[in-house]
Amino acid sequence: MARRRVLFAASEVYPFAKTGGLADVAHSLPRALNGDYDLTVVMPLYRGVDLDRFGIVPTGEAFEVNMGGEGYPVTLYGCDYEGVEYRFVASPLLSERDYLYGPPECGYADNMTRFGIFSHAIVELLRRGGYAVAHLNDWQCGLAALLMRDDASVEAKSLFTIHNLAYQGVFEAACLKTLGIGSEHFTMEGVEFYGRLNFMKAGIGYADRVTTVSPSYAREILTPEFGCGLEGYLRHHRGKLSGIVNGIDTRHFSPEHDAALEAPYRLPSGKAANKSAFLKRTGLKGAKKPLFVFIGRFTWQKGLDLLIDALPKIAVLECNVAILGEGEAAYHDRLKAVAEAHANVSLEFGYDEGLSHRMYAAADFLLMPSLFEPCGLNQMIAMRYGALPVVHRVGGLADTVLPVEGYAPGSGDGFGIAFSAATKRALFGAVQRAVELYGDRRRFGAIARHNMECDFSWEERSKAYAALYEQLAQSG
Ligand code: ADP
């Protein structure tokens, strides 16, 4: 029997363009599903996408997206990469920019037009193609769920996945006209959000099924604390909402075969060479002291305030701390001040894939004090590299990291240090517990080894998506 066709749409896909975990998921989930389903992945063609490196060429297809009386030209590009078919949507407004969404700390003012074009292009592909399912990801694709409903020629069912509810794509009501969306949709049940237009709401309200990236986050977003103003709307739609925990690409994140490492390794003992090399490079002293790393976006969500407030106390402990990331300027300044005041805190600004791998390999612990975390990939990458995560017990962190106190050999999940209150005191207490655990070399080594052997791959986890696709395809 011919495999069912699925169009998987995302605004970023690794290795073509990436600002966060969505790109990782949009790369590895379709690849894992591609055996059972015939996947096409569609994303915008940004200026930074390397056409030559990936053999991306025009497919010969071009069309015009008509919105609100304006025509926007679209040219399709394509390539095959690791057995998956990719389509890239090129259009001047969408493509000819330096950043994906805008410079740090603000989005482009015309993002609603840009991702309106993208959503219309997704629906145009659906019209042409015999797809059974459209898997739409995050607000940038949200409008496509609404447009599909309005278009009788589209047969595909829709699945909308929320990767982070904090980014919703909210625009002035006047944009409705620019986007050519009928005013019948501008209601509380539709896309209206406090007098404005909300793309995420379009995805949630109009898609046939909605998922988010961990079961805990699926429950949390029904509450005012985590619902970002959409908790009531999500509760209304809870019948079609579920949580599926993310996996990681275990081929890309493989300490044994990682070309970015000084000394690839299979067992935790192999980390020592990577740790010395990293300490030497950063000027940190003391290979016997536990090394804590933080890798991520410098934003409120990632618990930067907790981290910065706790760092001076953490730095007094017998340990080293290394931080890599970029983001809001205020956090840059505050982190710089702490790093300058403490010789055992090193700080690197920027986005550096290779360096992040070397840090996972060198680290004994990964700090992840996120205030909320839809799923989080870093903690799973860390466990795969034999570093124990120190996590705030929320969302996907609660689902993927079990507290070390309950560690028993043979259990299937990964273990780390977990703390419940989002306070600097609780974070500091967790770091103290980590330092203590590090002193118990046998126990620490056993847990690190157990974590390295856990299965965080998409092979198993993608099956939940396959089951949903099947339900959707059969529902029509
Ligand atoms: P996010 O909320 O940013 O999507 P995730 O934990 O889901 O967080 O995914 C983050 C991904 O980005 C991981 O692959 C992580 O290693 C990577 N990453 C984050 N910041 C950096 C950085 N400064 N340099 C290299 N990789 C980074």
C-alpha cells in the first residue's frame, strides 16, 4: 500500500536555519516518521539558507499568494536531504531579511504578512498534493489551519503542535484586512485576542488535533500560571489536546561519534580528556572539581534571573561554571559582571554548535533552571553525554528527568537533580546536592553511565505522532 503523504510545516529546520529546539524537532521527527509516512517538510527560504551546500534548487513552481487585494510572488525551491523531501518557500518579504523573525528582542513589524504568505503557501501545496495530514508547528503556521478550513479543495486533516506558548504571533486587528481574513473569524471563538489578532489561536482553534511537546506542559498550559492568556481557550479545546514528549537526534548527539569533540567516548570515564581540554581552553582550574554548564537562550524563560542571582553563592562552592549563549542585552551585562568577579565562572557569548557539544562532553552537570519548559532538549543531550541535569521540575523537565534520590539500576528513564520552587535558594540547594553527589564517585559514575544508555531517540517517541496521523487520516 502506498504510504500516506504528510506535509510537515515549520518556520525553522536544522541544518538549514535554527534559533532553538523547534529546528531540531523539525529535522529529526520527520526523518523518524519517513519510513511509515511519505513526508515533505516545508519551511521559508531565508537569506541565510546555504543553497549550494544542500543542493537546493528551484523546483520550477511559482505562484502568487493573494491577500487583501495584494499579490505576493512565491517561488518554490527544493532538495532531498537524508532521504526526506524539502520544499522552501521563497518570497521577497519572507526571504530577503538578515534574521528569521527579527533582530534580538523584537520581531519584524511585518511578520504577520511574512508568515501569512508562508501559511498561504502551505495551503497552496496542500491543494496541489494528495496529502492526508498537514502537521503545522507553532504560530508561524497557525493561520494555515484556518485557511485549510475555509478551502473546500483541501482534503488534508490538520495537526497543530505548540512548541512554546509564550510566542503567539499577536498583531493589530487591522492586519485582518492585509491578510484577507474574513471578519467572521474575528471572534472570541476564532482569532480575536483582546481586540487583536492571534496566530497561535488560529492553530489551536481551527486544527483538528493539537499537541504540545510534553504531557506535563499539556496540563500546565490549562492554568493561568503557564497559559499565557490562552488557558481558557485551551481548556475549551482540551478534548483535542494531548502531550507527546520530544526526542533528540541520537546520531547527531552521539558522544561516541561526535566529530566536534577532542576525544569521542562511549563511557563516562572518557569525559576526562574532554574536560581537561575544555578547562584549558577557558582558563578554568581544577579538573577534580565538578563542572556545571549552562547552554541556551538568555531569556526570562530559561531562568536567567535565578541563575544570575544564585551564581555568586554557587561560585563560592568547590566547582567551576561555564556559560554559553546569547539573548537579551541586560542579561549579557549582568552575566559579564558575575563572570568578571569570579575566576571559576567562564562566559562565552554567541551561538556555537561545536562548542556546545564540547561543553556537554566536558560537563559533570547541566544547569537548567527554566521557569517554564515546554519540553527542553538540552537536558536529554546532557544525559546522553554523561552530564547530570540540574532542573526546575516543570513541563518537559519533569517528564524527562527523574530525581536522583529514586535512582535504581535498570530503570528506563534518565536521572538528575530536581528542585521544585523557582527561587535562587532552591537552585543553590540543588547545586549543593549536586556537588555532594559528585563526591560520591561510584554513585555519580553509575548514574552518569545509566543516563548515557537511556533511549532518548525519536524511534519510539515518533510512534505517538504516527498513531495521531493515522487517526486523523482515517477520520476523514
Ligand atoms: P529552546 O527553548 O531554545 O528551543 P531547547 O532546549 O528546546 O530550547 O533547544 C535548544 C537547542 O539549541 C539545543 O539543541 C541546544 O543545545 C541549542 N543551543 C541553545 N543555545 C545554544 C548556543 N548558544 N550555542 C549552541 N547551541 C545552543
